[in-house]
Amino acid sequence: MFPPPSQVLRQREGMLADTPFPLLLHALMVEERTCTLELKVRQREKRITFEDGAPVACHSNLLHETLGKYLVEKGRLAEADYQKALAESVSSGLQMGALLVQKALISPFDLYKQLQANLAHKLLDCFRWTDARYRLISDVEAPDATVRANSAQLILTGVSTQLPFDAVATHFTFTDDRRFGQMPGVESAPKLSSKDARLFQALRQRPTFNELLERTGFDMESVLRRLYALCLLGVAGFVEDVDQRAAEVAAKAPPVATPTGTSYSDEDEGARNALVGAFLSHRSQDPFALLDVPEDVQPVALRKAFLAAADRFAPLRFLTPELKDKAEGLLAAYARAYGALSEPEQNALWKKRRQAQREKARGTGRPTAAEQFRIRTDLLDATTQFDEAKRRLEARNFAGAFEYFEYACDIDPRPLYQAWRAWARYLMKPEAHGRLVLQELQELVRQEPGLEEGWAFLGDVARGEGQWALAEDALRKAFKLNPQQRRYVALIQDIARKR
């Protein structure tokens, strides 16, 4: 059904039109690769860092995907606070997240959640980049923060909601008589929504695709998207593959009992925030800083510092899997730091690195590998592109306006930008684009019924195409959303006279 992951990764670069993003994501996950995936399309660029197959960072040149702008967009940070923090971050060199915690604008625990959500947001956007060129790079830039995305969950969500449907239909084909079933022995299945679970349960009956449509009651696109994702993840498959897997699956070991009688720190907000804060910052710290010891630390003092750090966030203090995993990650980091400083050559190497950092701070050092690797293009702001497009539209430069509306939609495909892009497309060539724009706007207002501009443009285009009933209905809906706009009333009256 799909090429083996090792075969997918054999080609180091190519087009996402040929090798879809979910296929790459799955291959990197299965092969547990540590590498960088670079994506480029027109102005846009992203670099995704993978550690052992999981995405841990995504650097892009899209302004709205930066942490500060993302928090403002989600209502978690006021614009004024963002601007002040941004100015201070630029002048001090402190990362935005650390600065927000320092100013008590967000707690470490909430920051971790938002960093995870921001990473997922940036990665899900990549599912739309079907015309991008990709490149796999063995070099890895150290992530700014310690977060990790669940690749399986990303694939299910991205294929179900973001991947253009023509890509799904192109890369997932089968004959009408093929039957599907649940794949046994799957250890790392993603969490299923109620809709996903309903389809997954229907697979117990080993249906054909048409039978699956009947049993779920879902439309063809919804079923095909979810089936594609589940089959790619190995959760579902053709019945012959299911039977083969069933013959290979061994009995699972009984679950390990949860220890009792232990006093845990999960409900202690202070302890929880301290753990997450330490976890978020530990990647950016060298061994000396991580164990909080001076460069001339002696063996006995080093050992005491390690034991104190290991005890501070001991995994046994936490029961919740999410917090326990972070505690285990910190313990491993402390152990690596202790090992590095205990070994004379490694100790000397870290001292040299510190000296290089001090020279860099004084302006005498060479640029680091991370600086050379960083995306060099300016941040792209969809609002700036949108404003420029409207200026060109006012100047009756319809082709130029369409180009900039296209840029805005590339960067941030919000419905408002898509509505204006459709309107500019129509104004460029009404006689050629009328039918296409009508379809585009009708689909847009179906998805976003509260978008006034979508209804207004639909009404204007329908008037131009002589579809009076559609024009009147669209303009009435626009007026209902904005009764202060008297233009809609005048147009509705004009349509009544013409009809």
C-alpha cells in the first residue's frame, strides 16, 4: 500500500507532490531518525528538527508562527505585553519564553503546553505545502526548548484536516472490492476522536470502502482521509495484511502494577512548575550550568551537586506519566553532565566552548554552527502582505493585488484572506474566472458562515454573473451580519427591480 520507510528516506531530497509530508513524517518516526527536514516553497521556509524520529523544533520565517505572536493570537498574551517583551528579548538576547516566565506573564507549566501547541501548529501547516521542495539534512540544530510532538497524532490530524484532498486521492488508491480491517498488535496508536473511533470500530466488520461509507454515514472525503491516515500509521490495513500480522503477534506481557504508598508531587503547583521550568531550560544549559557548579569544581563537590540535582526532581516523586517522563529526562541530562565533567578531556572541551561563548559575546568569536544554519530570510507577516494587496486593489492593480493576497494566504490561510483573494481573482478577469470564483466563495461561506466579506463578495460576483437569486440570498446574509452596511440594502433593492 505504501513504500517501506527505509525506501522513502533513501531519497534525500525531492518534492512533497511526489513524497507527501505525512509519508515523510511516518518514515522518520519508524526509522527513529535524528536529522533536519528542510521545506521550501516560494517565499516560505521551514526547518524541522527530529530527534529519534520525533519532531522537537520547527523554525520558520512566518511571523505569526513565532511564540509571541502565537500567544497573542490565542489570547494568552496582550499585544502590549508582547511588544515590550519582544523589545527586551532583542536587546537582552533572552528567549521569549524564558522572558515571559521571568516577568510572570505565564507559568512554566503553561509555557510548556503553549510551546507544544505552537510546535503542533507549525507542523500541521506543513501538510498544506504540497508544492514544496524538501531536503533531509544530517546536521541538527539544538532546539531552543524541550518539547516533543507526537508524530502519529500529527499524521492523523494533518491528513484529516489539512492535507489537500487531491493529494489524498492521488496517493491512496485501491479497487472497490478491497476489504479493510483493524491491524492487531499496534502499540502506539494515536488518540481517536469520536468520529475517528466510529470509523475504526466499523473496521471490525472488514468492510469494503463503500460498506464503510454506509456503516459510518460519513461523506466520502471524511472516510478516505481517515482511512488513509490509519492505514499509513499501520492501525488499519487490507485484510490480507491484517491476517498476516495476526499470525505474527505474540501475547503481550501483563501490565505492571502501579506502586502505592508513595507521596507524589503532581498536585503541588510549585513543584510541578519547578520541574517543567527546569525541563524547558535544560537543553540550553551546558554541564556546568546544569549542575550549577563553577568551572574549577573539584570531584567531591561535583558528586554532591549531581546527587542534589538528581534528588530535586527524582522520577519517583511524580506519578503522572507526562511529569514522570520529564523527571526522567532531567535525571538523564544530569547524569550526562556529571559524566562529561568527570572525564578530563570532556571537561576541558566544555571549558573551551565556554571561552568561545565569552569571546562571541565580546564580538571577537566566529559565528556558531547554529547561527550559520539559521533561516536567513526576514520573517513573513501575512498582515503586511494583506495590507499591501488591499492598497493595490484600491489602485485597480488587480493582478498585483491577487499576487499579494496569494502571499497572505500562503503564510496564513485564514478565510478572510481567501475571500479577498477570490474577489481579486474575479476582478482580474470576470469573464474567465466568474464560475470558479463562485464555487470558491460558496465553499468558503459553507465552512465559515459568519464571514461577512465572503457573503458580500459572493453577492457581488453572483450579480455580475446574472444569478439574481444567489446574489440576493448572499447579500441578505451579509446584511444580517452587518446591519450598519447600507450598501447591501441598495444592492438588494436593485436586484429586486432587475428581477
